[in-house]
Amino acid sequence: MLPSRSSSSLPALAPLILYALLAYTAFGDHLSVSYYDKTCPSVQDIVQSVLASKVAADQAMAPAVLRLFFHDCFVNGCDGSVLLDSSPFFESEKDATPNVDSLRGFDVIDEIKSHLEHACPATVSCADILALASRDAVALLGGPNWNVPLGRKDSRKADKDAADYGLPRPNDTVTALIDTFGKYGLDARDMAALSGAHTVGMAQCINYRDRVYGYNGEGGADVDPRFAELRRQTCQAGDDAKAPFDEQTPMRFDNAYYKDLVARRGLLTSDQALYGCGGPLDHLVEMYSTDGEAFARDFARAMVKMGNIPPPPWMPVEVRLHCSMVNY
């Protein structure tokens, strides 16, 4: 059971309420936590109920849904474009290199949408479903809760090229990461906190092979040798072999990810890039590794901020009736 949605249950995150109320979309509409209060008052209960059922059956659905939201917002804003199948007019972002055979959870979003279309026809956008479901996914794994500003619209096109080239890469340096996040109005602190989403979920060997093998087959100086050997054993099963980002508590949303970074046990090169050699984020990583509440506050704040990334002004939008296809 998730905590109540009332603001009184979130005293530590109260400043997020003001942030939510001041948010805008690219189309001049207010985003508001009360956006559906009159048109679909059951929206949050429906999203929570369906997601909780799916996560109870397969806990991996929680980090999968969270990852969907990230991959949506980093391609032309939080507009549900990642959910679209290919059509005669565009290629799906699902087929982009970072996403193909990797993203999961589409069926979860589709089932939530089906329930909402029954309760509140043609009212709740797929983009808002993703935003709510990602918050609930974090809470279901023991992470923070926050008020989600709502009122997004769904794009009428996908952008496979932007997904191919615009998403953060597993081998990115800290400078590249700060630059990528900065393009969307997210600062270095936001990036460090949002990277903590890797406290849950798995990655394929193809994405961490370079880190644990290095140039000499034994990993580089910034990786714990015993950790590198463990992950090399995983990779013996092939490029698709998966390992947890956080081997300590792989399905609990906590600050163990940052403890791993301090111990040089970050799974991806881009994970470990946040810490070591006197880098600009060392102090934040060290703080998060010892202060889980500070991480939770910063993560919740950054999720609201990321969720407010609008689509470009020229993007045609609507409320889709089916999340995988535009309305005709």
C-alpha cells in the first residue's frame, strides 16, 4: 500500500507543491497537482492500484516504468512519445539503439490507460500516466513520495533520431552528463540525484563490459578489482547478461547506489563518473551515501523538475485514446 496522496502526508516534500503549481507546459497551460480533481478524481487511485498489482506479480516492473519516464522526458520533453509504435509517418523511439530490446513496462501503461478510459474517457494523457506511475514505482520500492504536477499532453509523433543520439550514454563522462542534463534545464545537483534511480534495476553486460574489462582485461583504476571480476563472470553468459546496478539492495529504493560509488563499485562508467579523482560531484555523492533522507529529498525535487520538461512549441499534441498510437 502506498502512502496517502494528501499533502499532509508529505511534510518533508512540501516545497515541491509550490514548484508543481508554478509549472507550465510549452503551450501556456498550467501544470497542477489538482488538474484532474473535477474531470477524473480517481486517476491517482487507478494508477496506483494497477501498478501495485503489476509490481506484486513482477517487482522488476517498478524500475522498468521509472526508466520509461526518463527515456520519455529526455526526448523532446515529457510527452509520452516513447510509448508510440511506428507508423507510416514516423519510426518508434522503441526501436532506437538505447531502447530496443531494453525498455519494458509498455503493457503496464496500456493497462492503466484502459482502466482510465473506462472511468474518465478521453481525459488523462499517457504522459501524465507515466509521470504518476514513475512516482508510484519509486514509492512501491520504499523510496520517497511527492506531489506530481499534471496536465501534460501527448505528442502526435515520435523521434527515433533524438532517442538514438540525445539520451545519456553508459560510457559518458561527468562533463558529458552535466551537459546532457543541462540542455533540459537540469543542473549538476539534479543530475547527481536523478542518477540515484540506478539504485534499482538491471543493466546488460554490453553496457558495462568496457568498465569491468578495461584495456587490460581487468578493469581500470577506478573499479574495485573484486567487483570487476564478479561482473566479468556475469558477462561470460553474453552481452545480454544482466547485473543489478546496486548489488546490495537491488530492488529497494535507497542510497546504496552512492555507497557503491564511494567503494568504486558503480556498474556503468557513467555511474562511477559521478565520484572519484576529486570530481565536481564527489561531495554530493559522499553526502548521499551517508544521508539517505537528503538523497530522497533531492531526488523527489529533481523528478518534479524533470517531469516539467515541456515538448517543443511546434509539437502537435493531444490526449491519446491509446498510448501506442495517435488519434485518427
